[in-house]
Amino acid sequence: MKLLSIAIPCYNSAAYMRHCIETLLTGGEEVEILIVDDGSTKDNTAEIADEYAEKYPTICRAIHQENGGHGEAVNAGLRNATGIYYKVVDSDDWVNEEAYVQILETLRRFVYGEETLDMLMNYRTAIPKDKLIGWDEVKGFMMGQYILMHSVIYRTELLRQCGLELPKHTFYVDNIFVYQPLPHVKTLYYLDVN
């Protein structure tokens, strides 16, 4: 079982998806990279996904599906995830290696230590940092402060248990991904990295 499954929704992403994948490969064997080709037709996204799956068979998996939009690509990643935690990184994004190392160290500490982790957030004024907390320790959020999809990592099993299913052909699913599972979270941890 992998520590972290990372889904990369890809739609005609050939021009930039390699950079995204390369930054995620630095996570090594603890990470599963699910490259979801969401029915790309205008470029060689599918071939690039297959290339990485062939070159890194223990880390990368290529998933091909008919076009269903960003939400369905996230769903496909979740359906195929084997990692304890699940994260989405868009194909035109990348991760900072130093922050990535810290995130993996934190997840590793929770999995192999005594504490559990359900969510990772990035809110200095609202959430105490570097400690596992319950909702009673969360302070008020400031006006305009909201949780971004790319700042959270959920436990994969929590996403499955709460029945998360993002709508097909809907291209802004960030709030559903963040807020539908949120009531099911019992503990959270804030790691102050970008």
C-alpha cells in the first residue's frame, strides 16, 4: 500500500504535464501517481501518460477514460487510489520539492506513529500549526478566507466512506471536493508549507 495517491487530471495537457509528473516523482516509492487522461484528443497526453506508466511502473499508473471533465477525472483517481491519503494536483501545477518532503514526512509520522491525520490545511490564523487537533481548537476564519482544493490532503478511506462523487462535465469542482467530506473529518493537522 502506498502512503499517498496523487491524481493528475489531464485533458490535452501534453505541453505541461511532464513538469508536474517530474516534480511528483521525487516522492519515490511511497507515492502513487495516477495520471488520468480525460479523453484527450488534440495532443499526445495519452501517450505521455503511458510513457510514464511504462518507465515508472511501481509509481505511475495511466488511467484512460472518455471525457468527463475535471470532476470525473478526480473520481477516477479516487476509484483507483491505493494510498492511505489522496491528493489532487492539476496537470498545469507542480509541487515544491522541499514542501513535498515535509508533507511526506508528516504523513509518514502519522501512519507509522500513534496519531492519525484526516486533513492537511494551510491557514495560519485559523488553525494551530504542527499539531493534531480537533474542531474545538480551530479558531474563526477571516472574511474571504476559504479552503482551497489544492491545500488539502484527505485520508482516502474517508473520501470513500463519505461517498464523494464529483459531477461529470463540471469543470469547477473544487468546493465540492473540499466541503462535502469536511463534516466527516474528526481530526486535522496544519503543516505550514507552500
